[in-house]
Amino acid sequence: MNNTTDKNKKAGITRAAGLGVFSLAMINVAAIVSLRGLPAESIYGLSSAFYYLFAALFFLIPVSLVAAELTTGWPQKGGVFRWVGEAFGTRAGFLAIWLQWIQTTIWFPTVLTFAAVSLAFIGPNQSWDAALSSNNIYVLCVVLAVYWLATILNFGGMGTSGGITKWGALLGTVIPAALLIILGMAYWAMGNPIDLHMSANDFIPDLSNFNNIVLAASIFLFYAGMEMSAVHVKDVKNPGRDYPAAIGLAAIITVCIFVFGTLAIGFVIPGSQINLVQSLLVAYDKLFMWIGAPWLGNVMAICLAFGVLAQVVAWVGGPSKGLLQVGMAGYLPRALQKRNRNGVQLGILILQGCIVTLLATLFVILPTVQTAYQIISQLTIILYLIMYMLMFTAAIYLRYRRPEVPRTFRIPGGNLGMWIVAGVGLLSSLTAFCFSFIPPGQIAVGSPAVYVGILIVGAIIFVGIPMVIYSMRKSNWADPQAKAEFEPFGWEKKS
């Protein structure tokens, strides 16, 4: 027993004794909420609230409920690999776990661009700061420096990165979000001139304008990641009652942060002047000047940059651990299974770093930082949505193929309830996937043909790589001990 406890501590594994509704809700909020994407949606003004609510109803809630049922039915190692593999075989399962990992890898340059901009705005001159944040070489250097720093910190295991992650989440996300919302709402409530129309007619967007729908598809990724926190369902006191309540509370808190944070930016920055990588810091500067404390802008820039570092530290070592578990069962070459003395997935982290470095060079090749930011963000969405489509389809299929498997939490309403919840999520994911290839009209991305071409080629490459790896797998790839601990699929037991 003590030996098992020691192993769990070394691996960074802790178990909550009977998680309550609020505790589980906070876990979900911490996993999802990020402030860096708010400027992209403030372009919509008040109608951004409509899109947030729409995405929560048709994506966030389906993802949460489906993941909860799947993880309580198949809690063995592998996560999405296990769920999709139970339904469609190991090839599809490997594709799913690969996409979950690679989309995070591609996501790093975008979130680190935000860190670079935050650091640029520490300077005393806002015009100079804005010019520096738009400099491609500067952005590239900061992205690579912060990313590799986060990777090195992960080499030390959870003991090294845990404190950074905890304090970074508090100082770099929770407190800045609260300040942005409080100051923004106070600015509006006190009758100051704002740059948004706040009439009821502005809430419903002009859905006949195709460009509105295209850029709004990016909101779906704001809510991505809830399936990772679903592993905590087995630690909930009463999963059938408490998990849906926690999801509802987490959804309300998340939507409120996104809606009111986005509106706060729109109150002080006209939609025509929104910049995807600068506007959050500019909004803070204007609000702090309004309360007579402009020096807080520099403090906030430091906090946001530290928050990004903490977020990257957590995510550098997160999904890659799941990929390592699957890889050691025989699905990755031995070189990618290499670990250091702390048990950290050294081979995967080095590969991940090389991919991030390659993608970061897009900030030099493409005409503007904003163009690269938009393209990489959309590619991340495309790959993640493929994984979600596999997950939703697997959930429906397993209700019929494996009805006898006990689920601690089941989506209510029987098979019809599953069809409604997972079907809505699947249709929403497919729709957002299709729209993600269309250049947004509100943001200059250079040549539309080049924009779409990069997305198509990128999607083909990153979906094709796991298929090639799977077809090349060899028996000696499997680590004997890991293979023995990796429980067979249900269909393997039957055969």
C-alpha cells in the first residue's frame, strides 16, 4: 500500500476524497478559462454573448456529459484512446489520442504569442510597446524562449512544475479576469461613453452575414478540454446527481467570464481597432488610466505573462503523458518512449518542442503576427474538432455495441437522450469544422487561397502522421511491463 502511494506521489497522482459540486466545478473552470481569446470575440460586440451561450449549449455541455459517461464506463488507461478504440478499433483510437496531443502542441505558439505581447506592454511607452508586440522577430524569440523554459521545468517532474502552475493560475487568470470584469462593468454603469451598442436588437447577430458565422466558430475551442476533467467523475460523491450540477455551475461561471470579459474590452476599444494579440493589454491600460492608476498596466502585463507560462508548463506535460501511456503499449517507436530519471516523457517532449519551433517560424514567414495567430488557431480548432467528432460518434455507437458495460454516470433519457446530446455535439463540431476553413472577413489574413491551402495541407499532414506511425508499428515497440498493465479492449477479450 505504501509502495503504491509513493508511486502515485512520484507520478503526481492525487485522489480527491469525495469531490463536491463546487470543487468539481472549479476544476472544470480552471481547465477551460483563458483570457487570450477574448479580443477575437469582442469584434462582435453584444452579439458575442449570443455566440458564447450558443457554443455552451451546443458544445460545452455535450462534451462534458459525453465524456462523463465514457470515463465512468471505461476508466482504464488511455482516455480518448480507450473510448474511441472500444468503438472503432485501435487505429481510430490512436488517431484520437494523437489529435488530442498534437492540437495542444500546435496551440502553444498562439498562447505564447499572447505572452510575448504581455511582456512587450511592460514598457513605459504604449506606442512603442504596440510596435514591439507586432515585430515578428521579437515574437518568435519570446515564443521559443518561454516554451523551452516550460519544457525544461517539466523535466523535473510534477514537484518542479506544480507550484508554478498553481500560483500562475491564480495570479495570471483568476485575478486578471475579475479585475477586467469589475472595471469594465463599472466603466459602463457609471455612464462613460462606450464603443458598443447595447440595445436588445444587438444581441442576435446578423446570421445572414456569412463572415459572422465563420469567425464565431472559433468560440467552440474556448470550451474545449472539458473531457480531460471528466476523469474526476469517479471521485464525486454522487455522480448521477452532482456531476451534472457541477457541469451546470462550471458552464455558468465560464460563460460569465467570457461574456463580461469580452464586453469589457468592447466598452473601451472600438471593433474596428481590435487586434487579436494586443487588445486585451490595451483594454487594461485604458481602464487603469480611467481609475487613475496607469502603473497597474505594467503589473497586469507581468501577471498575464506569468499566467501563460504556468498554463504552458501544465499543458506541456499533460496530454503528452496520455500519449506516452498509449505509446508504451506498442503504438510509438521506442525513441519516443524515452523517459528521464524522473519518469518524464523526454522523447515526446523533444518532438513536441521541434514541432513548436517549426510552427513558430510562421510568425516570421507570414506577413503579420495576427495572420500567423489566426491560421495556427484555426488549425488547432480543425484538429481538435476531428477528435471530438470521433468521441461523439463513439459514445453513440457504444450505447448499442456495449450496453452491458456499467456506467456510474449515464446521460439521462436512454438511447434517445444519448442521440440528442451526442448528436448535437457531433453536428456542432462538424459545422464548426467546415467553417474553420473559410477565411474570416473581419481579419486580414493575406491571400485567401494561401490561408485555406495552409489549413488543408496542415490538417492532412497532422492526420496522416499517426496513420503512418500506426501502419509501421512493430512488436518490439511495446514495453513489456506497460503492455501487461494496459488492460485489453472489451472486443479483444471477447475474441
